[in-house]
Amino acid sequence: MRAIIATDFEGHLRKLIWLTENKAGVSAGICEGTPDPHATYHADGRFHCKITSKGHVLKLLSEKKPPLTAITTREQLLGTASFCAEDIMKHLPPFRPDRRVDALLVLGQSVFRDIACASFNIYIVNRNHEAQFVQHAYSSYEAGDFMLVAVNLFKLERFTSHELGVVIYKLRKAS
């Protein structure tokens, strides 16, 4: 499974987040080219967050978690935010059709209206926990200062008892 989360900016689709699955596990990252910030959860439970700086790959976080198939509820893979400032958006890679991409989620530019920022929390979700995951997203992010933008579930092909859940939210505009 491969998925892209993109947004339109001045009439052009720009890639924000990528999700992927392979036999080693699942990964998610920010579409930023060279720094390639991403998190990977390996099938055996090895978890790491990496970024490339000055030609070197740096492990920002590395820990041992339960094996991927042993996750009974949800386990966070990545939490990040994207700003919709002109210089940042023009830096993001344009979306081009790619046969390897199974799913494309497009966020309208209106998501960024008033605040210019959207946040993304990406989880590995046990399929038996799907309803609770969605309920948690609504109760956690549709309250107080937050506004829920979207909740999406992406089916995994290799780890069929699990899926990747994406919660997208933004801060409410101050009154």
C-alpha cells in the first residue's frame, strides 16, 4: 500500500505526507525531499524516526515496541504539521500521477484558511479497533481549540489485520 496526502495550492497539487507499507513494516513521512523526515514501524516492533542532515541519516528516536501484528488497539506512527505559507508550499513536490500510489487524499486549500496550518496524527490501527479509533478522533480533536478536518483509514495489504489511520485537524480561529 502506498498513499499520498496532498493539497491544492495556487491551482497545483502539492504532496504533503506519504504513507507506505512493505514486507518490513509501515512508514510515514513528510514530503520534503532531502531531509526526508519519517517514522518506520518494523514488523518485529523496531520503531525509529529519522531525518537526513548534511548528507547523514540521523536517528532522532529508536525504540522497541510490540510486533506490528500484536497491536490490539492503536499505536502512533507519526505526528506532524504542515504550514500553508507560500514559500513552504512552493518548496513541496508537485503531485504527479504514479502507478505505485494506491490512494490519494486531497485536502482543499480551504483547510488551511484562517490558520495556515494542519496537523496530522498517523496511527497503526487494529481493524477490530476501527470504531473506537474513529470515536477517539472525534472526541479528542473536535473539542476545545481543535477542529477535526478528516479521519481516514488506509487498508494494509501485507498486514491485513491492521490499517493506517490518519487524523487531520487544525486549531480553531481565535474569537
